[in-house]
Amino acid sequence: MPAGLLSRSAWQVLEAADVVYAADPDEPVPDAVRTSGVEVRATRYDDRRELARALAQHDGRVVWIGSADGDPGLTDALAGELTRLETPPSVEIVVGSWDLPGARLLDAVAVMDTLRSPGGCPWDAEQTHDSLAKYLVEETYETLEAIERRDRAHLAEELGDVLLQVLFHARLAAEDQQEPFDIDDVAGGLVAKLIRRHPHVFGDGDATTAGEVEASWEQIKAAEKPDRDAGDLLAGIPKGLPTLLVAEKLLSRAARRGVDLTYDESAGSQLLRQVAAARERGESAEALLAREVQAVAERSRPLSRPEE
């Protein structure tokens, strides 16, 4: 969690302390505590044993705020000092904070910021939206391949690579002098869109089936973008999308809008019919064709001959 969002017990301990120490009061947690009105003193001891001795012999309630590096050696040194005392003081470790789901995303944003900032990576510093575009396409297809192969470890890695592209483009956009936006604008826009398009979850919508949700989604999108040609089944679909995926989206829109499609005997029409048949079975024609192509390629490989 952010440095200032400490647990209730942590704040109680801090406010009841006679003195609060930290190795570096400018680290995020000590700085947040200090900003909230609790005095935080810097320790003058560089040696862990001397620091442990000072803490163990301190009068009153003393609090040590853990450092970002975990204070290596301090626990052992403190234990050694306490065992030497005839009546050692009680020691309590209080968990001040913890990571919420998604906390590592903040770390990813911080790393991206470092890479792009002065003194960071020279290659990252030279990139633009245009130069990175090919990587977004490449990482997307590698993610699809991991899904197709049911490779969980590879999928986690590839999703990270896709996330990197999002972070990179958002970081570049934050530097734009004309129309800047940052990762918070991206995330905020996504949150607002998800809430707006799920009234059955966050509002008073009454969609209860997947089909009703899709129909509601289509209506909301149409209201959000009234200038888009509602009669064009291809409106808004990226031109670079594989044709089979375009066909799937077209069929999905046609079904939601009640458009009846007819097929003739032409090759193109029959292909579209096959895409529709796959969709009715809950399958993706794109994935089916990709698997078949891979299977044909594997069957066509010549058998290796044993060494003579």
C-alpha cells in the first residue's frame, strides 16, 4: 500500500512512542509518518551493533521504522543485546502495511519511469510511439500463441511484455508537450469505461445473461459514439485486424442488431458461413485455422533418418 496508508495498530504505536527512529527519514514510509505529524529522528549509528545497543538500552517506548533494505543484521544484533540485559524490555514487531492486489503495478510504473528518465536506458530514451508499434503487435501475437499452447508460464511472461508496452506508451505520452496523458489517465479511463458499460453490476441494469450483456454493451457504445455509422457493421474495427477476426466481429454485431445474413455458393460466402458455424459452437475460426495449419506443418515434416 502507499507509504502513508498504515494500519490502525501501526499509527497507535507511532503516536504512543517516546521517540521514533529511522535509518533514513527521507525514505517513503518515514517521510509519510513525519508528514503526518509524528517526529522521526535519523539514527547516528552506522554500525548495526551500536544501533542495537542504543535501541535496547533506550528509556521509554522507542519505535524503529524498518528500512527499505530490511535492515540486514539488525535483528540478530538486537537479539544479542537484549539477552545481555538482566531485565530486557519487551519487543513487538508491528506490520504497518501490506501489498494490495496490483501493488506490483506501481513498481512496474516506477521501473519504467527510471528507464526513461535521464541516466536511464539509452535505447528506451530513443523510442517513440511509432518505433514501439511493431513490438505491441509482436507481443500480442506471442501472447496469443501462449494461450493456444496452454503454456501458463509463457502466458504470464507474455502478458508482462504486453503490459510493458502499455507502460512504455503511457510514459511517452506523459512527456508530450501538446496533449499529455499518463498511466493514471489510461487506468482512470478504463475504470470509468468498465463501470459505465456494466450497469448490471455497478448500476441499475438488469442484464442477467451473456447475450443480454452484449446487447447492453452495444447500446451503450452506440450512445457514447453517436457519430459512428450505426448501419456499418465494420465501423470502428481496426483495418489491420486479421480477416477471420473481422468476420467474427461482423457476425457478432449482426446477431446483436438482428441483421439476417444470407450465404451464396461463392468461396468467400462459404468461408463466412464456416466462421459463423464456428461462432455458433463457441469457437474461434482464427484459432481453428491456426491449429490446423500447425498440424499440417507438423505432419509434413520429414522423419529424421537414423545415423548410418
